[in-house]
Amino acid sequence: MTILIVDDHAVNRKLLRAQLEAENHHVIEAGDGQEALRVLEREPVAAVISDLFMPKMDGVQLCREVRRSETFNALPFIHYTSTHASPEEHKLSESVGADKFLIKPCSPQTLLAVLAEALQISEARESNSQASYNTAIVTRQYTEALFRKLEDKNAELATSCAELEKANKRIVELNADLERGIQARIAELQAANRELERRNQEIQGFYHTLAHELKTPLTSMRGYLETLAREAGEQLPADLTKAQASEHIDRLQARTGRGQ
């Protein structure tokens, strides 16, 4: 048996295909009602299993077009839905001529049993009486179903907006905390830099004082030594150290007699 599956979600079509092919049924797929009508025009189909609401043309409109057609009006038609399973949707499905209304997911046994029932209903259907239905009532039921679907989408959108607003508020708070942390760290680094500069100045002052304190006595010592050296007729080394200066003074004083 060739069965047409109509669903805008590829995953749903794949799961339903697996269940039907496991029972040796041949499966044809369509992504919406418009595509399904094109398939029916070119392929012999024994039954249709369609989702209820889809883009472009949904399962309600598809079922209406099938029942209006002289060629397909006796075709077994099953609405197979999950998100829109209220009594109102069930009643709408019946009003447009669907043979069965099935809630997914369901077991393969349930699916096959419902398919068999739809085939029996189709065989017993009198095409003319089944095709005649009150258009005004169907239109009203269809409009109400679409309105409920719109309300559901608006509720989902409102929830998403509230979640986004909450997330945005949290991001603003985190950014503020981060900015405060950065400013505090900058202040700490600036204070540390000032302390390093102060200590560096202290060290430079210490070395300057140390150099001055060491240079003063060494300069006096060198002047005294140069005087002794001239008297002794000697030349002082250019790189004279303090220890060498002390030795030279002792030796020159001994030679000049100043140490006595």
C-alpha cells in the first residue's frame, strides 16, 4: 500500500516512514499541503497521513481540497498531530472530512489499527454525502483553531521576551561588576606604582648619599697622598683604591719622615 505522509518536520516524516515501511508499506513524503496535492496528481496513493498545522497549506486545508476533489474525495485521510490535540482541533478535523484523528507519538500497533479503520471508513463512504458539509461552520472552526494557535505562539513569544529581558538585565549587572572590578584593580596598580617610585627615589637618594660620603674622605686622602708622592718623587696609580692609598701613605710617610 502506498501512503502519503505530509509533515513540515523531516524528523517526524522519517519516524513515521520507518514505522510504515516496517509493515511493508510504500511511503511518499511531502512537506506541506501544496506539495501533497502535486503528489496526488502524479502518484497513485491509497491513504494520506497529515500533520494538522503547516506552512503554505496545512492539514485542514489539504483535507478540504481532497474532499472537494472528484478524484480523491474518497481517499482515507488521517490527521496526525501532537501540539494541537484539543477537542476543538479534533472536531475541526472531523468537520473537514478527516476519517481519523491521531495523537503522536503513538505505537506502531495503534498507527496500523487507525489506518485500517480509516480504510474501512473510506470503503463505506458515500462520496456525495461525505463531500457535502457546512462551509460556514468549517470556516468558523478553522478560524478558531488558527486563533488558538496564534495565542499559543504569542504566549511563547512573551515568555521568550521575558527571558531575554532577564538575561539582558543580568548581562548589564555583570558588566557593571566587571567595570567596578577593573577600576579597583587600576587603583591598586596605580598605588603600587606610586609606592615603587617612592622606594626607587629612596634607593637613589641612599646611593647618592653613600657615594658622597665615600668620595669625600677618599678625595682628602688622595690629595694628602699626592703631596707625599711629589715629595718622594713617585707617581700615583690612576686607579688608586682606598687600601692602596693607605699603603702608599704609610710607605711615603716612612720615607719622608712624617710618620715619626
